[in-house]
Amino acid sequence: MKIMIGRFANSAFIYAVLAMVSGVFYREFTKLNFYDGNTALSVMHTHYFILGMVFFLVLMLIEKNFGISAQSKTGLFVITYQVGLNITVLSFLIRGITQVCQTDISNGMDAFISGIAGTGHIVMSVSMLLLLWRVKKAVKE
């Protein structure tokens, strides 16, 4: 149990750093390119803070109180969640850079980037629901 709490704490710390870095990148990249409009870069910061750092801080508390890591496949769901989160944020990065640089992309590429973002959200959402299912089972025990 203590090992998983430590891993969740490390993940929360890493996502806090990524959130800060992505926030600075958004601010500085748009400033350097004299860009004043809306961009997908602006949501990277909040996704990493809320869905990264806060999510893993909550998982620490859940692990401490209910020991969900003792259930099989919990680690797999956590890893899958992280993959989904990072795919999502990577798609925001790609979309945001093309917006700020005002790069003309084809309709197919536009749809591809949107599809990747959607896939990341789906993977993350399914993993989150499966983790919540584990929590529900642990609370009943």
C-alpha cells in the first residue's frame, strides 16, 4: 500500500511540474509569436493540473483509506489513464502550435488531430470509470 501511495505522490508531482511547464509554454509561445486569439494550448495547463495532479492526490487518499491497489488490474487502469491523459494533451499541443503558427492544415489532418484528442479522452474516461468501479468495490468490502 505504501508503495502505491508513493507512486501516486510521484505522479501528482510530475503532473504538477508538467502543468506549470505547459502554462509557461503557452504564455511564452503565444507572446513570442504575437498571437492574441484562443488556442488549444490554453487547456494543457488545466488538464495536467486537474486530471493529472489532483486526480493522483485523490488516488493517494483512496489508496490510504481503501487499498484499491490490492485488487487485480488496478495498476493497468492507472497506466492506461496516464496514457490517455498524455495522448489528449499531446493533441492539444499539436493543435495549439498549428493555431499559433497559423499553419494551414488539410481537412484530413484537422480531423486526425481531433480524432486523436477524442481517443485520448475516451481512453482516459474508460480508465477513470474502471478505477471508480474498483473504489466502489473496495468501499463495499
